[in-house]
Amino acid sequence: MQYGAKGDGNADDTKAFERAWQGVCNDDGQRSTLTIPLGKTFLVGPVNFQGPCKSPVIHFQIRGMVIAPEDPNSWNGCETGVWLLFSNVNGLIMDGGGMINGRGRAWWTKSYLTYDIKNAFKCAVPPSALHFENCNGLRLSQLKHRDSPRNHIGLSRCNNASLSHLDILAPASSPNTDGIDISISTQIRIQHSVIKTGDDCIALSNGSSQIDITGIDCGPGHGISIGSLGMNGEYSTVEGVYVRKCNFSGTQNGARIKTWQGGSGYARDITFEQINLHKVYNPILIDQYYCPGKHNCPKGSSGVNISDISYKLFQGTSISRTALNFDCSSNVPCSGISLDRINITSAVNTQHTIAYCNNAYGTSSFTEPSATCLSH
């Protein structure tokens, strides 16, 4: 408010946020804090909160509500593809119990595509709500995230980050509204959060390593996904992922790994443990023929190598008959798959669950449905 913000939900407070950020980023104290006050609603357009900052710790405290412009045609500054972008800010703490509302409903239809003579199809791609680029030591917690036009939270080139106690919500029908997306980042902890969206609750893309995910309530949504990897022949890697004590309810997938034909690289050393399932369509899925829509799907002699994948202590129900689905490439088969104490029954009383294996090799013990196909 000291930088000219109105906080009435109607006046454009973008410039005030930019001025406040310059103030906090240029402060050379040991800890510099910017507070978005309780009881106020701030209408803000796209902003790039850019560092590096002088203080080793920047505390961005959101106690009130930050909302995006409701009309996509009123947006300016779409070139980053992000609404609230934090770049090159080390030691960033973001918390406060407030809300970030992307008001994405208008973006979820084709009607937002508006021709502009200077910028053909201005803002043609819905923006992500909140993205952190090259922000090491990030601590994000105690916030509500609502109705992002696209991904709610993204991290790229971030190391040693902690995300916890987040409440992420968008309608099940909203497209591409991932909860949390990680890429080219290492030593990331995601804990104790509720994610209900129209796409992946958490997606781990190329360059994700040493990722610890604990205590996530996921659903609706598309589950926790590794990938997709290897699109357009790319070399992609994910490794050192540990997912545990998570609940999936009414999701399209539970533990999913998805790769494109023709790519290369690897997904390895990945564990899913202590997973509860309630009416999940694909509880356990490896899909090396990933191709949404199944149109013009790539073919290739190469593929992303999937190995050392462990599933332990799964229990719950599956909507589909195929509760365990390992559809792997004939060129690069899946190896080192381990199933231990899996009990997935059908949500349909008259049906029994089954396992499907295609070019998939590994071991299983105390597994229902039986996965003897793994050893063939």
C-alpha cells in the first residue's frame, strides 16, 4: 500500500507491485520482507520479479489475495508465458496463508484467441500462474492457489527447494492446469499438500533429479507423472525420485511414467511407496507410446530407457480392469521393475483386476492382481 496499491480488486496494482519489488530487492538487510496485507485484493497483470537481490533472504509474504485480470484480451506482457514470474532470486521465502487466483476460466475455451495486427494471436497460449526460474533455496508454503489459466506452480533451474502445505484447486474439466511442474531442478521436496486440478497433480519433466514427494492428496487430476519425456526426439532424464504416503482419489492415473517414441535418455531410480487409491482409472502405468490424441504419433528405433522402478505397499481400487499397465517399447524395454505388497482390487463388484506387460521385465511379490507377466 505504501507503493500506491489500492487493494480493492478493481484498480490495476501492477505498477505498485513492481515498485514494491524494487524496494525489497534493493534492500541490503539480512532479511527483506514485502507484505501483501490481509483483507485486501490486488489486481495484478503479468510481472517479472527479477533478481539477483541484495539481501540473502527475501520474504514475499502473501496474506491477502492476488488476482489476475479476468479478461484474457486485457493482458499485456504475455511473452514470458507466465503471470507471476520470479527469476534469479536466491533465498526466496513465499508464504502467508493468502491466495493467488489466476481466474483462468475464460482461458479454458478457444474464445480467448484474439487477432492483433502487431502481435498475431496475442496471448495465444494461456500463461502459467506462478513460476520460479533459477531460484535456489526457495521455500514456498501455506498458500492457496486457484484456477490458473495453465500450470499453477512451475520450477525450472531451481536447486534445494521446499514446497509444503499448499492448497491447489481448479475444476476437473480445466485443461493443462497442472498443480506443480518441475524441470531441470534437483533436491526438491514437495510435502503435505492438497492438489485438485484438471491435469497432473505433480509432473516431473526433463532434468528432474533427487525429488522427494510426501503426503500429497491428489484428485481430481491426472495423478503424479514422470514425463512426458523424449518429445520430438529429445534427450530427457529423470532420476532419484521418491514418492510416498500419497492418496489418489478419482484420478485418471496414480503413479505414471510417460515417454514418447523416438526420444532418448532415461528415467531411473524411481520409487512409489505407501500409496492409497480410491477409484483410480490407471493406478500404475508406464506408457512408452505416449501420444495424446493418437494423431501422427512418432515412430522410432530409439526410446527413453526406463529402469529400476519400484512400487511398494499400494492398496485401493481401480476403475479400469487393467490395474497394472506396463506398455514398454520393443526397442528399449523396461527393466528392473519391482512390485512388492500391491493390493489393487476393482471398484466394480463383478470385475477382477489384471496386469498387462509389454516388453517389461522385473519381479513381483505379494501382488494382486498377479503380475507374473513381468518375468516372461
